[in-house]
Amino acid sequence: QVQLVESGGDLVQPGGSLRLSCALSGSSIFSRYAMRWYRQAPGKQRELVADITSGGDTNYADSVKGRFTISRDNAKNTVYLQMNSLKPEDTAIYYCNGQSPLTRNNYWGQGTQVTVSS
């Protein structure tokens, strides 16, 4: 059973930084997974923040370009989201998503809360 576990969410002041981690277990082919970070703010729909392919290609939402960086460590079955220059509007629950290259099933983590406030 594939499981994703996020960590790293916290309360941070505007302009600060955080690094989120998402560890995948239950699969030996993490390197072939497409991985994504989504977020959902109160009263808003879940939105795609960043994604990274098995080959390392990345894409970002316009709202985070230049501030967030997605990366992966295949040896640790982990994907990261480095968030710099955080703004209050980045406040949300951040979810990790992984798509199996074999079944195309999507797997979700439980989410981690990021709050940007002074």
C-alpha cells in the first residue's frame, strides 16, 4: 500500500522560509513517480503549486514562481518543497500527491499546515 507522509509545516513570519518534505513508502519505483504539491486555503479550492516529473522537469504556479522550489531525492523516496519569501497568502494546508507510473493511481498525503503571519 502506497503511503505519503508530509512534514515541515509551521507558523512563519512574512518573508520567512520553510521546507516541506513528503516521504513515499510502499513502492520500490518512487523514481518513476510524478510528484506534485497542492495547497488548499480556507474557503478556496485545492490548487496545484508545483510538480516534478520522473526526469526532474519542474513546473510552478505563477503565484509561487521564483519563490518556491520543488526537488526530489530518489534515494530517500522523498520530494521537497522549499518555500522562500513567504507571504500571508501562502497560508494553506499543503498536500503531497504522487501518481503511479504503472496504474496511474493518485496517492495523497494527509497534509501539513503552513501559516504565514506576523
